[in-house]
Amino acid sequence: ETNRIKEEYIGYFFRMNSEFIQKQVALRKKIAKMIHNKEFDKLKNIISDEELEAQRLELYKSFDKIFLKIFPSFIEEFNTLFNDEDKIKLTKSELLNTDLRIYALIRLGIRDNEDIAEFLNYSVNTIYTYKTKIKNKSIVDNDESEKRIMRIKAA
């Protein structure tokens, strides 16, 4: 199972890195053209905060899709750790939310709060707060809930 997960994610990250490099090449060409044409006002606005946030959301969407492809029962099994009123309910546009993403990363073996915070663009304290909130709602103790998350099988 571990090897299959690694293979899926290696392929995923090769594709993501390839796309990123292609975008960087296109961006460099666009910048070079703007410099050549002395379009400095356009150059200042070429990468806006909105564009960066859109790229981050696209990364999360890709992560969610590949994770759920490997662990299709993750949400259902994660929700067994809670009473009905505390189960995670996603909107139609969500594949995973922040709570689930944190525990998806944990399921993949990423347990360090700093690593999780960096990936999700949150502070370490925010990650700690999310994890504490989830653990406090769980119907099983903290050690058992993490063990059960780690036992969720890949498809």
C-alpha cells in the first residue's frame, strides 16, 4: 500500500512540477516582452495576490482529487470518529476542507505542524487550533483517533 501511495504521488508531483515549469517559462517570456516594450506599469501588476491565491486553490483542488482517488473512503471513515452532529459536511464545491486536509496530510505521514502549516499557508498555531478543535469533538481518545486515521486503507 505504501509503495502504491508513493507511486501515485510521485506521478502527481511530476505532473504538477511540469505544469509549474511551463507556467514559469510563459511568465518569463511575458515579462521579457513587457520589459522590451517598456510596459513597466503592466509589469508591476503581472502577479497579483489574487492570482497567487487562485494558484494555491488550484493546488489544493489537485491535492484533494489525488488524495481521494487513493483514499476514496477517507471522509466516511474520518467521520466515524464523531457523533452525527460533529461529522464533517462538505459543500458541493468542496472535495476536502481544511480539517480534512490536515488529517489527509497526517494520513500521508506528514505529522509535523510546521510542514502542514507551510503546505496550507497557515501559521503553526492555526494548525494546532484546528487539530485541537477536531480532537475535542472526537468520540475516541487522541491516540486512538490518530491510529484509526492511519489505518484508513488506500483503494
